[in-house]
Amino acid sequence: MKKITGIVVLLAALAIAALVFTGLAANATDPGVNRVTLYRQDRNRDVFVRDGDVYTSEWKAGKDITTVYPLATDMGEVAINGRHHQDVFNEFWKSYEGWESSKICYRIEFGTFDGKSFDVMIMKPGDELLYSDYLENYIYDDIRVPKNTWYSHLTPDDTGDLTLSSVKFTAGKKVDLINTPIRVTACIYNGEEDFDRNGRYIGDVSSSLTVVRKASSLSITVTKDGKNQADLRDKDYKTSVAYVSNDKVTVKSETPMAGIYVIWDAPVRPWKLAFNGDEIECGSEGFIHDYVEVGGATECTLTISGWTKISEIYAYSEGELPDDVEVWEKPLEKADMLVFSTHADDEVLFFGGAATLYNALGYKVQVVYMCNYWDAAKVREHEKLDGLWAMGLRNYPVNMEFGDYYSESLEEAKKTYDIDSIVTAVTKNIRRFKPQVIVTHDINGEYGHGGHMILCAALREAVEKTADASFRPESAELYGTYNVPKTYLHLYGENKLRLNLRETMDELSGRTPLDVEKDAYKKHVSQQWTWFYVDDEYKYSCADFGLYRTLVGNDTAGKNDMMENIVSYEEQKRIAEEEERQRLEEEERKKREEEERLRLEEEERLRKEEEKRKKAEEEERKRLEEEERKRLEEEEQKRLEEERRKREEEENAKATKEPAQESGPSDTTRKFIGVLMIFVAIVIIAVGLVPAAITIIKKIKTK
């Protein structure tokens, strides 16, 4: 019976093990869908395409923004080839074992100007209604409907086994209040274990796409004292409106404004901008093209400081600004390349190749102009900014304080300009920006322009002396001295270099530096009447330079790299940070080692102290034991002596009391004699000598 019971238990255990193993095997080979990517449909190319993690589009109330499709693959794009979406979807979805258990949900995230923040999980139709005033999401089950039949989006009334296989985004009536990108995430789940207790997805199969609004120019009214300022909205640099100190210009829009773009037509003085109950200081950098964020305000007011002119004012909605809105950064503190250009347009015609190329490669490029146009053709101040922006430069240029005067020789230019003042200005800017590479004009002024010649002559003098603190000491005291590593002159005949401007660059959106230069030159509208043009294969090629001065060695022939033997400031910073990181790590390592050494020394000190303590304790113990032993020995000695003394005293006392007995037999002897006599008496009695025995006994008793 016991044997049968054991067999039953064994079989049950094997059955359970088999079930567990089967379950594990099923989990190992039957995990469900474990890959997903969000795509958009390109109908022109008949593909589902994943063209980056960000999609930019216009958002207009009631208009569709885009539709996203989750497919169980990670291919860059998926060919449709005229197939029904159901077929494309199932091609990947049903290729996974256990696909029947997998479901799709979506997470939608965005914020609004009116202080709301949405983070909603769309698990079923109707969940998207939480934010429908701002954004309308239409959810479709493209998979379970019959092919080639019309189907609409899912509603809360739809139930059953749905597949949320695509989501369309449409701008809601309050779309203008959305002030963040919209982030959509497709999530694959198989059960409750893919969500936390708050219902947030914690699984690991998801794909996200950020939908960014393309900012649009808003319809605004611009007034001063209630009067419409029409000239500020005519998109013409040549018109402007003059204002005096404390004049107030008000900008209103029915749509929330993310920012306003002010184009000044005079050197900028600090000004104030009030919106949403706050007032901020503006204009400290002197940008004449100035974009200022206003946080969704529908009205803002500029307060003018001193006499000035404004050419244009625009306002933009939330989103990615158009390419022609210039959000400038301050001039550089240190420049990898410093371009000295006499006029607005020279920086494109002659130096644009170098500036565009190296800026695209990540080097820091700063432009300094000899001439400004505030007292002449002011439109050229706007054109120079537009041209630099088109080249990809983002650091605001610097103007020297010289006018634009034509001359046909260096001697003639020296009569027009004070070359000493130009040398001073050039020296100041070299010391200020500490360039690693300087680029400037041809010694002969390209086509013979004296203004080009005098700037080149001034720069050649300056670069030899900027390291000398006694030369132009004012700027040396302000910025310190500096020695330029490399100086290039346009069309210089020695140590020639020819830049490659015809290779497409990802940093230039697939265009070449030469293409970019040509577009940038078009921004100089006022100069389009001249015979000049941008090219790398004619007399004034924008690709041809020569190394005029070097502290870092000559260029390698054929390498054609102005930055040869130069380490960019950004790389220097990275190296310095890495060295600092390593230094700190080394210090930390040494600190840890020192702490460890001190710890071990302390442990050793404590160990020795402990040994010393134990040794002292042991010695003290032995000393105490020895003292105790001696004490006990002394006590024992005293005891023995005391016993001996007492015995002697007793004996002496007895001797004093019975002095006559001292010569007689001892008690032992007497006892022996008595016993012996008794024995003899017994013997005598035994032989019948009783009388004699009696006599003897009496004698004994008498004794």
C-alpha cells in the first residue's frame, strides 16, 4: 500500500513539473508582439515612413494634423504597394507567436497656455474625449473591418475585440492654447502586468513620435495712442516709424502670441515689454532683429527709451518658428574663426565659403564689419543679418564705427580713413574674440577696392602686435593680449589653400556650402544690381585663400583645411573637462587611497594599542596572581608556625603540670604493657594459675 501511495505522489509531482515546464516553454516561445514603430503614410510614394522622431506641421482649428500607424516592425519605411492597411499590418503583427493576446493603446501628452497638462492613456474609444476641445483624436480599427469597405472612427459605443490600429490628429477649437509639442506613444500590452497601479504603461514595447506645431505669423493690430501703425506691418525694411522716449506701442492678437519679432531701424537702446501683468527689460544686447517670448499673451506693450525707429513688428503662434525669424545669440566670447569684412555682402562674396563650411562643421564663427550703415543705406544693416542667418551663423555680428566710402587704392583709402583708428579697432576685436583663425581681404582689395585694402593692411599690422601689451594698451587692459595662431588672406599667393565647397553636408540639409552662399547673397537685395556673384571658379573665388601668418606650422599641401593644427575651443573645452574629470577622479582615487591608508594605519594603531592593553592586562594578571600566591604562602607559613607554636605551648603547659612523669613510660608504652600483662594473665588462668593471675591483675590496676 505504501509503495502504491509513493508511486501516485511521484506521478503527481511529474505531472505538475510537466505543466510548469509547458507553461515556461509557452512563455519562452509565445511572448506576443514584442516590437512596434509609429509611422505616417506618404501617399505620394505609397509607403509608411518613419522620418525621424519629430514631425512638424501647421495646426489650424478643424484641420487635420497627421495620422499615425503602429506597425510591429522597426524598418525605416514600409512599402504599401497598393495593399490594404490590414494586409500590411497583419504581415508583421501575425508573424509573432501569441499575437492574439497582444493589444495596442496610446499615451497622449501636451500642455496648454491656460495651465492644463494632459497625460492620457487611450485604452478604448472615448478616452480621447478628455481633451477634445484642444485636440481631436480619431481612433480606427483598420484590421477587423471588411476590406474595401468604408469605416469610421471608433466611438464609446463600439465594443468587442477592437484593435486600435491608427490614430488621426485634428486640431481642436482651442488648439491655439496648446503651448507644447504633442507626444504620442504607441504601447503594446498583454495584460494588467504591463501597467502600474495608476494605469500608466510600464511595459517595454513602445514607440513615440513628437508632433511639433509650425509657428505661424498671426494677424495683429499695432497701435500708438490708439492710432494704427500700418507701416510696421508692410514687410518693407525701407519704411519705419520714429518714436521718442516713453512712447508706448501696443500689439494685440485674438490668438495667443508665443512671441513678437521687432525689427528696429536704428541702433537699439534698452526698452521695456509688458505682458500678462509683468514687465521685462529688453534690448540690452542691441539686436536690431529681436524675437521676444510673451508666453501666450494676447496683448503686449513696448515702452520706448530715447529716440529710435521701428521698421516692422510681427507676432507668432506657439511652435517651430519660420526659417526667416532670427533668434540671435550674443557675440562669441572666443571664436575659432574671426572674419573681418569691410562691407555687408563681402562676408558672403569672398568669405562665405569659409564661414559657412566651418560653421557647419561645428567651429565657432564670428563676423566683424568695418563699415556700418546707420548714416547711409540703413537697409544694408538688415541685409547683413539676413545674409548671416541664411549662412547658418547665429552669433550676432559686430560693427566697427566706420562709414562706407569707395576708393580705388590704398593711398586713396588712407586719405578717407584714419588707418591708425582701424588698426586700433581691429586690435580690440582680435583681443576680444581671441580667434584661432582670422580670415580677411586680399592685399590688393579683390577688384581693387581701397576699403578692402586698408582693412587688410590694418589687420596685417595688428596681428604682429596684439601680443604686445604696450601696443594699444587700452584694449590690452580690457581684454588682455593675444597672439593669433593662423591668419588667412583672400586670394593670397603664398601657402595657397582651396576649400571644397561643392560637397553636400547633412549639417546643411543636404546642400553644399556653395549652394548656401548663393542663397545667402540673395538676402543682400540692395546689391543685386551689381556684377558681383558667388562662385568658387572665377577670379574672386570664395574658395581660394593663402596662409599669411602662422604660429602652428604651415598647412599640408593638398589638405585644404584652415583648421589644420588647430583644436577648436569646443574641443579644448571638452578636453579640459575630460582632464578636469580625470583630475577629479585621480584626486578622488588618491583621497580614497589616503583614507584607506589612514584607516589601515588607524586599525594598526588600534591593534597595537589593543595588544599593548592585553599585554599590560596579562602582566597585571600575573602580578596579581604572584602576589596572591605569595600571600597564600605567607598565610600558610603563618598558619603552620601558629600550629607549631600552639603545640609547643600545649606541651610546655603539660610539662609544667606533671613534671614527675616526664621520666616514666609514655602512654603508649603503658598501654602496651597493660595489654601484655592481660595476655599473660589469661595464659596463667588458662593453666590454672588463677590465684597468681588475680594477684597480677591487682598489681596492674594499682599501677
